[in-house]
Amino acid sequence: EIKSLEEQFDAKIARDEKIEPKDWMPEKYRKTHIRQISQHAHSEIVGMLPEGNWITRAPSLRRKVALLAKVQDEAGHGLYLYSACETLGITREQMYEDLHSGKAKYSSIFNYPTVTWADMGAIGWLVDGAAIINQVPLCNTSFGPYARAMVRVCKEESFHQRQGYEIMLSLCNGSEEQKEMAQDALNRWWWPSLMMLGPTDAESTHTAQSMKWKLKRKTNDELRQQFIDQTVPQADILGLTIPDPDLKWNEETGHYDFGEIDWDEFWQVVKGHGPMNKSRLDARRNAWENGAWVREAATAYADKQREGKEE
Ligand code: ACO
């Protein structure tokens, strides 16, 4: 019996075998991977900005070293992900153009401002915490280059989460003002961190198909619940209050119940109307334009090297 390419592909997915760049794949599988991986790459690159904002103002040399390392890791994650995405037949130039023109999406979470040092703690603890929960299942995603990139990314994310939580711990063990600063950061970052994991399953356009392809291994709502269940006890250790009056342990389900998420706010931010959307895109466009001379010089140098070899 001769199987069609599509049947062979489905059988591979069913056997949990990786799909590699040169393997046959349905056009929709390719497209949806380009969409998700490029959005993910853009998120890493734009995600450097809110924290980059605090590098010069870190309160000690040790904090500065850790923050610098973390922001550099994010650049690395972006570059792996752009490379993984290129294997699907899109150029890096095209991806950059889509980001700079505002066509491409990147994570909503990076469109909020970082106003105090405690935000570095809250981002590491909550945003990287949510990122790990989202990305650990992706280590097992069906597309080989994406899955392999995620292994290293997740290791680095767990260092990021710890450095953030440790900042929160120090602030919470510090003065009254420091503890208030930590609580204020939690108040501002809690809800956006829940939104970051994506719309509810009922509203999620891609989840059903992505679960079938094993691109996604868990749904947005499952990941959100896991994040809440993991994070509430961590807030208790800090002695901070999660800003949700409806948050309550549910004996029957074995999970925390939580309040209504403001999905209008989420979609406003996704559509470009969050507090920092304009500033983030301006920063990326300026970096691209101001870096033109570096690209030109590197290309000219590469051309010269090539000419030298031909002679
Ligand atoms: N911010 C911006 N857009 C979002 C977000 C978000 N937090 N969540 C969902 N969306 C968009 C989706 O991109 C999709 O839009 P599109 O059709 O134009 O692409 C739409 O909302 C509907 O959402 P879903 O159908 O749920 O989309 P999807 O199946 O892709 O799930 C998710 C969204 C969970 C973010 C998934 O893409 C994913 O796991 N991505 C990889 C991880 C990632 O990108 N993390 C970024 C932050 S982590 C970090 O950088 C530190």
C-alpha cells in the first residue's frame, strides 16, 4: 500500500517523530510555524527593551551583571528562533520588515512600562515564570529545530526566573518602602502576565489545530492555570498579596479559582494600543536604521574577502 505524503506526515506526528526542515509538510503546518516561531523571536528581541531600560540603574554591580547577562540571553534566544524560522523558507529580512512595519505580532507583555527597580524582580519572577511554563512543553514540539532551540532557552529562562524572584525576596526582606515597591510591581504585572499566555481556549483561533500537530502540547487555559497554581505559593513566601479578590483555593478541583481577566485590555494591547507599543516599535526601527552602517561595512568586508580569495 502506497501512502500519500500527507498520510506519511500524519503517521510521523502520531509516532512523535520530529518533522525536519527538508521533510514534506502541509503548507498550513509550515505557515503556522512561521507565524508562531517568528512571533516568539520578535518577543525575545522586543523583550530586551523593558529590562534594558534598567541596566544603567541597577542598584549594585552584582545586579547589573545578572541583568546584563539576562538581556544578552534574550538576544541569543531571538537569534536561535530566527534561524529556526528561516529553515521554513522565510528570510530574516522579511521577518524584520514585518516587525518594523507593525505587521508582525510579538508578546503583549512587553508593551507595559518598567517604572521601578522592582519591575525587574516582577518580570523575572512572573514573566519569565510564565514563559517557562509555556516553553517547557515546546521542548517536545513536533518541529525539530524549534524543539531543540527550546531546550537551551528553557535552561536560561529558569536562571532568569530565579534572578527575578531573588530581587523580589531582597525587596520583601528590606525596608517598608522596598516591600511596597515589590507589592506595587506585583499589582501592575500580575494581570498582564496571565494575559501573556494567550486568549481563553474558547477564543483561541489556533489551539485546536496546533494541538493536533503537536506544535502545542498544552492549551492556553491549561498553561494559565498551571502558572497560577505555581505562583500563588511563591507570593505567600514573599508575603505579597496577589491583586485578585476572587483568587481562592478550590479543594474539589485542586486548583486556584481566579477572577475575570480584562480581555478588552489584552486585545487593545495586541492591536497596538498598549502603553508602550509605539515606543517599543520606534526603538526597534531606530536600532535597525542606526545599525545600517554596520551591515553595510560587514557586507563590504565580506565582499572584499571573497574577491581576495578569487584572485
Ligand atoms: N501577545 C500578543 N499576541 C497574542 C498573545 C500575546 N500574549 N497571545 C495570543 N496572541 C495572538 C496570537 O498570535 C494569534 O494571532 P495571529 O493569528 O495573528 O497569529 C491570536 O492572538 C490568537 O491566539 P491563539 O490562537 O491562542 O494563538 P497561538 O495558538 O499562537 O497561542 C501563544 C499563543 C500561546 C503565545 C503561542 O503562540 C506560543 O506558545 N508561542 C510561543 C511562546 C512565545 O511566543 N512566547 C512569547 C513570550 S515569552 C518570552 O519571550 C520571554
